Amino acid sequence: MTLQPPGEYHRDLIRLADLTLHTDVLENYRFVDCTLVGPAVVVPLNGTEILHCRWDGDLGAVLWAIDVERPAVIGAIGLSNCQLIGCTLQRVGLAVPASQVDEISRGFTA
């Protein structure tokens, strides 16, 4: 896979760390039917959509609850205005506000 600027990836195998060499936030990316590989923890921001994706791993291990009082998260990959559609995420955690864990759990496919 050749790294590209923000844009679309289709049916690619992508190591998330390769996209974050110079930034902690991926903006305006669209991943369709890709395999996204960690180790990584992603934080959805600013309108990011995650639709029909499969997460490898136990729900309790994948979801990371963030206290709403916490001002920042260091070491995670922010996804801003991104779309993940039909992707498989391997060795990738999902950090979300603690108040949203139950809602997200209901739509979770592992």
C-alpha cells in the first residue's frame, strides 16, 4: 500500500501507525472495506462515522471509557470527519466518553 494524503482507501490493508507519523489526528479520511491494523486506540471526533465495521476482540477489551472530566487523551489516534464503512479493525481499541459506552455497545459487532 502506498500512503496517500487524506482521501479514500478501498479494500486496503492499512497499519494505522503509518498514517500518524506526523499527526495524532486523521482528518477527512474515508476507509471502505479496509482492514485497519493496530496496535492502536482510536477516538472518534467531529462527525466521524463508523458503519458496519467488525472489531476483532472482546467488547470489554475493545471499548475504552473516557471520563467526561478528562481534558485530553494522549497517545490515541483521533479520527476527525472520517468515515469507516465495512472495515475490519484488528488490534484496535475504541475510546469513547463513558456516558456513551452503553449506546455504542448496543451497535457493536465483534
